[in-house]
Amino acid sequence: MKGVALLRIRGAVETDTETIAVLSGQLGYPAPTSEVQERLQRILTQGDGLVFVAEIGGRVVGWVHVHGKHDLESPARAEIGGIVVDERHRRRGIGEELMAAAEDWARSMRYATLRLRSNVIREDAHRFYRRLGYSETKRQVVLSKVVTESDITDP
């Protein structure tokens, strides 16, 4: 690692929630700590995913979420749900270590492929992923619709 003393990669625990939420905001996805806590708990109990954190001197400075992805139309694979390193600690090899942990997890779960999605405007991130051996396989449009219970009708 490029000058990162005592970097430790470990599985996330509930007490990491507040820092994970702060870092999620740096990634562009702010959320209340309570929501992040619920999401983390769900990930940890589902059994087909993990959140790794990078810690320096006992302080969390980054995280990566990796999980299994099972679709009907394509083979099962692992996927990066998100990755972020604190803006004050970037370009020091921490992201590489987090990605290596995610890749190790994917191998241990016997997934042949690890995929990630990255916003087209994140050119620095794309260079980082390419440097780690990832290649672009497609571009797509992501569409969303908010569906609440009031939108669901009984059959």
C-alpha cells in the first residue's frame, strides 16, 4: 500500500453504521444512519453478501459492499453494490485493498465473475477499475419507479 500504515480490512459490524452513512454521502448517496443500519443488518443476515471496511488506527476510512447476483437470464455472479474511500484518504491503495477483499469473497463463494456498475460521469473511478483489470462490457439506461403500498392492489 502506498504509505498507508496499519491498514486493516475487516467485515463491517453494526457499530460501523454511522461512518458508513457518512461515507455513503461522500459517494453521493446520503441516508440517515438509521436507514443505513437497517440495510447493513439485512445484508449481514441474508448470507449472500458482505460489507468490508478499511480501517486505519481504529477509524473506518472506506467500505465496499459485495453480494451475489442471481438472474434468470444469466449465470450467477458477484456484484459490487458500492465502494467508497474517504476523500481525505484516496489514492493511497485503500480502494485496491477493498476490491481485493471483494474479489477474495467472490472466489470463496465460487462466483466466476465479479461485476460492478459505475455512473458514466465517474471517469476517475473507471480508470481505477480498468487499472485493476476490469473492462467495460456494456452501457445502459437505469429506470426507476417509486412503488408504495398504496400503488399495490389486491388480486
